[in-house]
Amino acid sequence: MVEVVFGASARGSLRVAQHYGEGPWHRSAFGVVVGSTDGRPVSKRELREAKRRAEERSRREWEEAVPMGGNAGDIYCLDLALSMGDISEETPGPLRQQALEALIRASWNAEEARKQTKKEWEETRAALDDVVTRSAAGETVRVWYSQQSDELCGACFLLERLQSAGSAGPISLVELPQWEERPDGAMVHRLGWGEVSPGEWGRLVTAARTPSPAQRRFFANCWRELRRKNAPLRAVVNGQLMGVPVNFYDGFIGQEIAAAEREFHQGQLIGRVLGYQLGIGDAWVALRMEEMLRRGLLEAVTQALPDRPAYHRILRRTEAFDRLYAGERLQ
């Protein structure tokens, strides 16, 4: 079985899930975040109780997990960030590599961005070649996707690629449910497979389905149409994957900037934008803020240290921003 995911976090979680729950549970390292609503220090008793509850959750998840089985070498990550940038190439090539480097460069310096892009690009191209080859040999390809734009774009791209290559192997699709009720009655909302814990994959795989020939053509044709239009971005709007303008998410960024102090920490503000759960990453938000800097809507007060992400700095919004985003302040 060939397993395909579209993000590094999902790949790591699925690798652990293959043997998660085998044998007796044992204590392992974990982190606990504890705070108070009134600003008072957390007591030792409260900290011990938080650790106890976290440990109990870890034990329960291990005991209830259904190990996936399989080998780590069967898991392939096609992290191509296809919801952003030029997709006009029939097969991902220099234009896709440039788009990936731009995203990485939004967080790191140019030299580190080039090194990281080269490494990830070579790994992803090799993974794609392996998936196509193994599918052509008749192996089943199981695709894990969601309504998150990168994952849905990835699924459409892969089905089109396999169809174009004349691959003969079966395909299995596993779509992540956006909402799920836990045994304790809590409702859980997930954007993508990177948010799924190792103990949950074995249960969620039961939703796998074999797409009909018509459904396979639908996915493939969806990607061909997106390539033909080649919009700057692709987003899921009212359940439909479509091309959207480059400034599609700018309103959310502008709202948070308008609500912040005039001088603010860029990284913290990016975190607040991600809280809208738009299905985009920090790199795209940072890129759009670079455009705001270029247009004179923002200005840099400090610069990040060389070994830190570029957005670890203080920015200031300008009067030009205030005029453009008048009325955007959150209430």
C-alpha cells in the first residue's frame, strides 16, 4: 500500500500511527501548557493535576488506538504548496520550485531558503516519481486529503498525474471529516491531516473509499481547469476549490493589523491571523505583509536576528495603512 500525504506534519504523524498502540503503554516525554484567566501564578498542585490529566489522555489514546501497520518507506509526502503560485507547468518544474523558495524565504534568509528548497524539492520530486512508478506497477495508492486548500489541490493534482501517466493501480481516497464528536462529547474541528494525532489514523481510515471512474475524472479535470486559469491562489469557497486573487486573505491580515497597537511584533500578529483557520500557513501571511511593507503601508522598526525567522521583528503601521483600512478595526 502506497500512502500519500501533502504535508510534513501529516507524514510524521502517520509514520508514528503505523505502530501506535502496539504493546503496553509506557510513559514518554510530553509538554503541558497551563495558565490562569486572572493572571495569577499557577500553583504546584494545579501543575501536577494538569500533568496527571495529560498523562491519562496519553494512556487512553494509546490503549484505544488501532495500529495502522505498514512500513515508513511506503509513506510519501508531496508537499508542493499547490494552492499558491504558478501551476501552469504540466509537471512541477522550475516555476513550482521558485514558488516554494519564495514561501521558505518569507521565513528564513535567502541562503538558507535556497538550501532548504533544494533539499525539499529533490525529496518531493523523488517521492512523486516513486508513487507514479508503483501505481503503474499495480500497487494501491491511498490518498489522504481534506478540504484544506493545499491538500485538496494535492489530491486533484495527483489523480490527474496518475491518469496522464496511464497508471493501472487502484486508488483509495480518505477525506478528513471537518467536524467530529469525541467520546467525551467534545466537538473537534481539524483543518488538515497534520492536526490528526497518531492514535486517530487507524480509526479514520475506515472512511476510505474507492473512487469511481467518473470521480477520478472529476478530480483530474478539476486540476486541469485550475491549471488553465492559473490564478495566483486557490481556495475552497463554499465547498468548491477555485482560483482566487492574490489579495484574497488580505482583509483578515488588515483587520488584525488595525486592531493591534501601532507598533507590533510581526510573528505574534501572524499567529493571530492563523487563528482564523483559513487553511494557509505563516509563510503566505508573511509574504503578504512584505507586500504591505513594499507599498508603504507598514514599516520595519527592528530586524530579526540572522538565525531567526525574518518575521521576528517589530513593525509599525503607517498613515497610508490607516487611510486604506479605515473602518477595519475589530470591535
